[in-house]
Amino acid sequence: MCLGVPGKVVETSREHDMLMGKVDFGGVFKRVCLEYVPDVRIGEYVIVHVGFALNKVDEAEAQRVFDLLESMNQIDELGAPSS
């Protein structure tokens, strides 16, 4: 099953005419395409699936998802792949 995960936008930039951003997933930072949420601002939360931010969510909703993942012992799945 695939899951969209919330993350906090900490940086935005234009790369090859695409709106991109650095998103914080509880201490794990990833590059994300922000084209589907062009009005997103630094400090806001987005739901990300396979590298694409699909929509914005408020901080309370993002925290509920993090709490749920933690209660299921799945929060580590957000980490970088092991080598």
C-alpha cells in the first residue's frame, strides 16, 4: 500500500522551470516537486507521495499522521535507505 506522508517545506527553488522544495519529514530532508501546490510557502506542510507534494495540510493534521506512524512503529520508514 502506498501512503502520502506530511512534511514541512523548509526551502523552495525553481529547477528547470519546476517548483521544487526541500521538505522535512521529522528530521529526514528530501527534495520534492511542488508544482501541484504552487502557492505553498516555507513553513507550511504538504502531503508527499513518491516525490510529489499533492496538497497542503495544516500542522495539526501533519502531527496526527506522524503520531499514527509512530504508534505503528513505521516512522523509521521515512528515513534514508540503508546502504
